[in-house]
Amino acid sequence: MIADSKWGLSLLFLCGFVSAAEMEPPNATPVSKTFYATSTTQLFHYSDGNLDGGDLAWSGVYKGTRLTPVERSGHWFKVKRLNPDDSFLWFHSETVIPADGVEKAAVITDDPKMYVNNYEPALFDGPALQAGTLAFILERDKGLCHANIGGQNSPWMDCAALSTDPAYVQSAETLERVHALKALGDWDNAVTTAEAGVQDPNAPFAERLKKELPEIKKQQAKLNKQRRKPDYQDNFTGYNFFTGDR
């Protein structure tokens, strides 16, 4: 599994995370729950006995997207595509958590202490968190929050290190999107998203985006230099991210 430094990216198909045995869903059953995507993740077509990108090239949803699947088949969920037609797409259960009772939040403190559980001081083994990481509060207990920070990583931390303020959450979602696009090497959209994110100087994580923007533009300039070469062949068809609830 590929994961960016902000716990936000999971490219199952590109990394070979999905085994061949899992590529064909068995008989599906109805689903009545909604879920949050805890990673920016790929969506798949199911056709001719296989899950693949089909004519969509690369399609996915960003971390934080609320998903309402219609069916479950083993480790796979089927969700209605909605745009641009009425076909269906599949996503893997490893990249979602049930949304019921969960609060979206943003980490507002760099390198907060993280714990394995809420009753002993064992530290959670993982990279340090940065302010601006999108998180999902699963439960609260005496000032501690059990929070998913990406994928299936759910340490405990001081609730004071998190904010559920919509302004913080929205700013963290923008930051996560930029990080996902950077990890995918989609420099054009990374620049566009980052520039839009810094337009509001009062956005909580606008300053962090400003610091990252020069390097993103530098990478875009390198790509544009390659594009100007006579023998350059651009076979990139783009990433098709579905935004909003699915």
C-alpha cells in the first residue's frame, strides 16, 4: 500500500494490495450503512469477471468522502457512480470506516502524542502527525479521543489536538487533496487545488499550503519542460476524482 506522509493515500490497485483471489466479487448482499473513505482510494469497474479501471482510466474518491454503497461482496462495496452515467463502481473495505457516530476532525497540533489505547501509556508506533491531517473521531473518553488518521490506523490522542470546527475540517480536506495529487504526480491539478486553497487567508491551514506551493509549481515546471520536447508523448489520461457524497 502506498501512503503519503499525511496518512491520506491508499492506491490499492497500483500497489498490488488486492490479491488475484479478491479481484472477482462473489454474490453480493444489500448494504444499509454509510461509510467515510479514510484514504484517497481508487474505484473499480467490474466487468468480464475482473475489477479494473475500464474506460475511466483512474477513478477515485478523496479521503473524507462519505460513501453509501448499495451492495457488499466479500471485502468489496458497490457504489453508484452518478457521474457521468448510472453505472456502478467498487471500492475495498480496507479504505473505509462506518460513518455512524463518527465526527470529522482536523489535527491542529504538530506531532501530538498518540497512544495504543486509553488505559495505558503505550505510545502508538507510527510517523508523527502534522497539523492539517484529516481525522475521524470514533469515540471520546475523559479527554482522550480514539481517532482514525488514515487507512486502518486509529490511535488515541488528546482531544485538544483535534478540532471539529467546519472551517478546520474543510481546510484539512483541501490539504489532503493536494497531498494526494502530489503523490500521484498530477502537478497541474495539485497547483490548481493549492492555489484555490490559499485564496482565503483565514483558512486554518492556508499558510501550510503557501509553504508547499513553490515546490509543487517547481515540479509542474519540470513537467512542462518535458512537454515542450519534440519527442514527448503524453499518454496520461488524467485522474477522475468524484467529489461530494457518493
